Amino acid sequence: MDAIPEYEFVSAAACRDKKVGNCPQVAVNLPGVVALRDSERPETIVTMTPDQWVTLTDAVKAGEFDLSA
């Protein structure tokens, strides 16, 4: 069985307030891997390549996943 990588997850500055509940967390400490998890479900980790991360963040910035619309 492969060992689980040692991801170093961080939260966005807005999520560091103790009053904020769940927040997405990102780890970029391993070369070639971006890992994501929800702070309320830290056992579930989604990984992608840095190129996929750029595609995702560009889409978010462009409003493709705007839930307020």
C-alpha cells in the first residue's frame, strides 16, 4: 500500500477567523500536485495538476461557478 503524501494544507485568509466554519483548504507543497479538501471533511482529498488548478481558478475568477446568479 502506498503511503499518504504529507500535504501541508492552508486556508484562505478569510477562513482563518475562528468564527468561520468550513473552508476549502489547498496544499501545493508537493511538486506537480495541488491538493484540495474541505476543513469539515479533511479525510477526503482531491488532487489535480498545477495546469488543472490554473484552469479551475481561471473559471472561478471568470464567474463560471457563480452560485449567486
